[in-house]
Amino acid sequence: MKRVFALLVMLPALTVQAQVKVAGNITDGRGKSVAGVSITLKNTYDGSTSDSLGNFSFSTSEKGKHILETSIIGFRPLEQELEIGTSDIRLNIAMKELITELKAVVISAGSFVASDKSKGAVLSALDIVTTPSANGDVTSAFKSLPGTQQVGESEGLFVRGGSATESKIYMDGNLVNNFFYSSTPGIATRGRFNPFLFKGTVFSSGGYSALYGQALSSALILETIDLPERTQADLGVSVIGIGGGIQKLSKDKKSSWGISYNYANLWLGFAINKQKQDFYQIPVYHQGDANLRFRTKSGGMIKYYGYISTNKVGFRDADIDSVVLKNAFALENLNTYQNINWRENLGSAWKMTTGVSYSTNKDDITNELQDANNQKQTITNPSFYAFKNFKLKNKAQYAQARFVLEKKLGGLNAIRFGSDYFYSEEKSTYTLYDGSQFSESVTDNMNSVFAETDVFITNNLAAKIGGRLEHSQLLAKWNIAPRVSVAYKFRDNSQASFAYGLFYQNPERKYLPSVAGLDFSRAAHYILQYQKMNNGRILRVEAFYKKYTDLYKTASSVTGREVATNNNGFGHAQGLELFFRDKKTFKDVDYWISYSYLDTKRDFLNYPQAITPSFAANHTAALVVKKFITSWKTQFNLSYNFATGRPYYHFAYDNAQGKYVIGDAGKTINYNSMSFSVNYLPGIGKKNPKAFVVWVLGINNVLGQDQVFSYNYNNAGTRKEAVTPPSKRFIFIGCFMSFGIDRTQDAINNNL
Amino acid sequence: MKKLFLMVAIASFTTAAFAQSEKYMAAMKSNINAIDTSFKNPQNLLTLANQFERIGNAEKTQWLPFYYAALCQVNYTYMEQDKSKIDGIADKATELIDKADALQPKNSEISCIKSMIASAHMMVDPMTRFMEYGMESQTFIDDAMQQDPTNPRPEYLKGQGLKYTPEQFGGGCGTAKPVLQSSLDKYGVFKPASELHPNWGRERTEMLIGECK
């Protein structure tokens, strides 16, 4: 009896003495040792962590069949059976690296990501509003990146030898028509939307995904924010107007709504910044928007965004064909935009994104010849002069429905496919000097299907392969566009990417309606990129070649309107681009440099031959510097944009040859512009401030450097006049307040 | 004889159970004691985190091993020089603290770790991440204070955050010191529920107050 008891007591002691040593080495399967791996005898305390050489060793008193687990972040966890007897065990374990977002190569050829979260982002969401040359305009910030042109006389992004109409803008997947306020001659307009509406932006200067189409050169993909971080009210006052809004986040943080209204009147802005043109109707804008957002049970989102705006402007300038007359241009615009987007997790790694958008646009344009007393001059004989008196009414509506399904296939591999339907109806009525009216209507139904797959072969090698099939009812044509990009990561974490794709686009509305039998215009992109990102520095070098075929050629119709006549246009663009951003070298200083070299020629529209288009400079460079001085609670931003001169032409109609020829040509002076802005945030650090205030001072073209964008010619081509910015400098002063960050939040919550 | 056998069976069962809990106590104690010295060699923090995780997985019902595993992981992120690695480790810490949270919901100590994890994410890129993770970190500290007003650690974390925030942003010793002092007062009376329960931070609080003299 006593012996039994003694045995029982001694049992644990005995097992301690009979320990077995388990040791081994861990590699990644390619012979590289893996450090920090946790090795565990399942359901026991026994185990070890591998050292820098991948070695591990531990002792155990367990016996019999056990499971040995090995795990570390970034590798597939392993379990293996282990029979523990009396002798020591030696193991060599090969683990398989998981393909994870943190480690995997990023397919980045042709694209710049602005986001706070996404890996591989080049800009943050805030960069878009703190880049001084951008003036808080969503697209303008991208003009400080390589690939874009410093075109000041009209809006839009001119990318890699492409015209502005070759760049399309998408909001939550849906194409946004009339993203910019309606064009005015010689003065670039701004984007309609508030930059704070977006949490992430992808600017593609080529080779973009098969999910998007109808842009020969570039896609700007904007993603609106989900739920706001808190309930707050905003109020802004500046030299260009006033605005305010409210965002209400529900108590359970699952839904939100918001409304805002902005009124802009440039009276004060123009008083401070003298304009070249004589504005008899100071630009006035009313703009309102509303949003509604819900988080669904399975973590999806339903978002509604609605927008309405109206604006008017009228200005006169000297008429180029006469000494005494003036040209007066007036525009009134009404624009609405509605977008509903639903993103849902369907389970089993399926995800759905669907969206519907509807927008309308109405322009009323009046152009008049006026005398020195600003009285309309009526001209009855049908000379070119007479055509300067006209009225144009445009009315358009657009609807889009889009559906995308995505399935995650393990790791980062995914397949997505879907379709989109786009309806457009554009009507115009053109009233000539003699009162005769020409009405035209163009409708199109575009149907597209697309599919794309992300293939991650290892963390170091990935490809995105996709294709898009489009049908346009207007052209009665199909097109099929393959898109491929491949990325490879080197040992030092730098990476190389390659992208290829075909891109198709319909003719611009203003060259329609047109002859039958037109086809899509087409561009092929080839892009090669090298990128290195580490601890606050980004270096990126990109070379590209772009081949245009089937570009639209135009000719004058009987009413004097230019219409598309055939697809005989062609062109090419090639270049080299550089981007370097550094947040590290200088303390609290963040700067980036971009440089683009562009060589391009094309024959399109009414060009007599293949020439470098007037929107393409050979060399473009930008420098942006930002510094926050903590003790002053102030951020200083500076940007310098440079471009070599751009060509300009006068096309004269040669009756003998029966076609246009180059009557005169030249090159503008180099473009230089330095802009500066200061953001003062006095509220930083205040205990429970009632309002958080940001003061903004911005000056464009601080040094008052002469800028010439292009030249306008008179009808005979005998005289030319420089197209210059409306004012030498533009000084902006504003004050923006948000309420409800700290205690006032409760007050706001209780009153809503 | 049958009786004897039963007795032996019961005895061996209870000793086994007793041995098990003794083993748990011993393993936890030695690992907890090792945390302080591990700060000199951050790699040891990961080794310790792995050991705590092993204990947690073996025990299944104890929240403390997962709590300490997460604590070691998040402390490691503060030492990691390569910022690109921090998010991954912080995510691992989240995975561990979520396990602790499932076993012991609404715990003040667990909220403290969650706040520390949010701060780790924020430090990867403070300028752009402050809005999201800075707020999240603050929210968890508030939760921790509410869940146990006697716990000195939420105020220690808050005071530490304030001390390292520039004065212009509402930080610095001026605002940090009263918070740290209040934390120290609580350390004076704080009694951990057992010798395994969290009982750290007092020395650092004293040190921080010392630096604010």
C-alpha cells in the first residue's frame, strides 16, 4: 500500500526526468531560414521560438502521439503528428509563405493611389487639399504628378499626349459626366465636387483596369467615404463665397446623413484679383448636396449621394478680328447628379458591388459681338463675323447601372466580373445670327461586360489579367479590350511592373451627329515601371509608349459645325517619367518632385498632318514642399510647376488644295508658376474648443511670372493674341470651421 | 481494494488537477516576471508572447495568457524600427486580445491593450492616421476608465500619450502631470485580483512624473 502511494507521488517526478528534446530548423521552403516562428506541442505549454538562424529546441515530458504546430505571421500555419518516445527528435520544417497584402507586390504600373489606408499609396487624402497649386480642386492635385500637362486655358487632365476628353472620371465605379463646371473660353473651370467627399483616389495615367472603359488615356477613380468619423457641423467663409453643412452619425455608428450648401460669388475675389476679362456677370454658384449612408448587417455599405448646382457667368473680351468690337460670352448651367451604391458581402468570399447613377446637365450659352458701348452688333451678311452671334442650348441626361461580382480565391487571388449599361441622351439647339435654328439629338446605349482576375503566384510575382467587351448602339460596333499587368518584387523590396492594354472611346458629343460607319477610336498602352518605397521615401520611374489608331477626323458641315467624318486619325506618344517623394530626410518636411518627358505627335480632328498637339509640352516638372511648424500651429505649402513651351498653330483653309494647311506655328514661352499656401490651425491643443478653425491663405503665381498658354488667331491668320490667365495672381483667403469635435458634439447630438 | 482503487483514482485525479493549476501558476509567474527584463532585447518579447499564447491555447478558459501575449506583442511594436512591420504585429496582438476579450468581456485591462494597439497603428504614420487611430485609442482609454475607475493603467496610458504630444497640440508635461499623478495615486491603492493579474506600469508612471519635475 505504501509502495503504491510512493509510486503515485513519485510519478510526476519520474516523468520530469524522462524528458525528450525536440529540436530542429525552420526554412521558408526555398532554403531561407525563418526566425520568430512559434513551435508548439498542441494543448501543452511546451514549445519554442526559432532564432535568427531558424533553429529551435525544447524539452518535453509528454509521451505518445502529439501534434506539433508551427506558426508565424505571414506563413501558412502547419500541424504535424509527432510520436514522442524516449529518444530525442530532430525536425526540419519547411513553411509556406502566405500571400498577404502586407508582403505582396503591388501592381502599380500607370497608377497613383491617394489614400490613407491602401498600401502603395503615393499621396494621402489630405495631400489633395494641401497642394497649393491645386486650390482645393480634386483633379488639380494630380497635375503635380508625372504624366500630366500644365494646361491652364481649359479644365481636365491632359495625360501623356492625350486630350482632356481622353481622361474619364468615375465615382464609386460610375462614370461622372460634367465632372467640371461647364467650359468657358480661355478660362479653366473647377471640378464640381468637394475633395473631402472622397477617401481614396486612383489616378491612372495609363494601363488601367478592365472594370473601366471609354477613356483613351487616363482614368481617375474616386471612392467616396463610408461613414463620417463623428457628427459635426461645418461653416466656411472665403473670398469666393460661403458654405455650410452638417454630418450626423447615428448613435450606433451604423448610419449617417449629411447635407451641405455652398454659395459662391466671385465679386470679392475679383475685386482683390483684377481680371483681364470684363465680367458683366460675376460668376455666381449655388450648390447643394445630400448623402445617406448605411452599414448593412454583413458589413456592406449602402450609400446615396445627390448633388444639384446652378451657376452663371458672363464676360466680354476684345474681339480678335476687329479693333473696336468685343466678344461677349454668357453661360448658365444647371446640373444634377444622383448616385446609389451598394456593396455587400454575400458570404463564401463573394462580394457584390452595384450602383445606379443618374445625372442631368443643361447649358444656355449666348455669344454676342458688341460695340464699345456694349451693344449687340447684328451682322446679316453670312460672313465669319456673322457666326459670332449665336445661342446654344444643350440638354443632356445620363443614366448608368453597374454590377460587379468578386470572389476571393484564397490569398490575394480574386476574380471579378460584371457588366455596365450606360445611357446618354444629348440634345442641342443652335440658333444662328439670322434666327435660324438647328436642333440635334444624339442618344447612345453602351453595354459592356468585363472580367478580371488577380493572380498572385508568390508574394513577389503577381498579375492582373482582364478583358472588356463593349457595344455602342450609336456606332453599331463592338470592341474588345484586353488588359494585362504584371508586377515583380525584388529582394530589396523594390519592384518592377509592366502593363499593356487596349482602350476604346466614342466620339465627343460636340462632333456628333455624324456620318454613319464611324468606329471607336483606339489606343494601345505599353508601360514599364520601377518603384522603390521604404520608410518615408518613394522613388518611381516609368517609361511608356502609346499608339493611337482610328482617331476621329473632322470637317465642316453645312451649318459651319465641325463634325466627325472618319477614323483616319492616328498618333503616338512616348516618354519617361520620374517621381520622388521624401518625408524623411528633412525633419517635418515632406516634398515631392515629378518630371515628365513627352514625345508625341498625332493627326486628328482638323489637323492637316501629324503634329505635336498644342496641349503637349516636351518637359514638365513639379515640386511640392510641405512643412508643419508645430510651435506656430501652421502648415506651409509651396509648389512650383514648370513646363517647356507648347506648340501653337493656325490652321488655314487652302481653297486650291481643298483642305487645311498650317498657316502659322510657333511655341509659347516656358511655363513657370509658384504657388504658396498657409494653413493656420489655432484650435490645435485647445481644451474642449467650441469650434475647430482652419485659416487658409493661398497665392497662385506668387512671383507674377508671365504665363502664355497658347495663341488665338484672327480669321485671316494675320494676327495672334496670347491666351493668358485671367489674372496674374490669385489670392485666396478663407476660414473654415467645424463644430462638434469635443464637448460640443454632445450639444449637437442632443439638438438633432 | 476497490475502495483503495477509488481513493487512488480520486487522489491522482485531484493531484493531477492541482498539478495542472500549479503548473499554470508557475509558468505564468515565471513568464510574467520575464516581461520586464525582455525590454532590453525586444526579440525576447516575441518569444514570451509565443509562450503566453501556448499557455492560453492549452488552458482554453484563461484570459490572462492571451492578455499577456497581446501585451508582449504590442510592446514589441513600440520597439520595432521598421515601420512597415508594425501593422502586421499589431494585427497579431488584436487577434490575441480578441481571444482574451471573448473569455472576459468588458474588462478594463483588455480595453487598455486595445488602446495601445490603436496607438501602435497610429505611429506608423501619425500625420495621416491620427484622425482614425488617435480617436480609437482615446475611445478605448475612456472605456477602460469606465469599466474600472480604480484601474491606474488607463490614466497612465493617457498621461504618457499627453506627455509625448507637443505642447502646441495640447500635450506636454503641463497637461500630462495631473493625469499621471492621479494614476500614481491609484497605483498606491490598487490591488490586483491575484498575483497573475495585471500589475504593471507604476515604475514608468513614476519615471514620467520624474521627467516632468
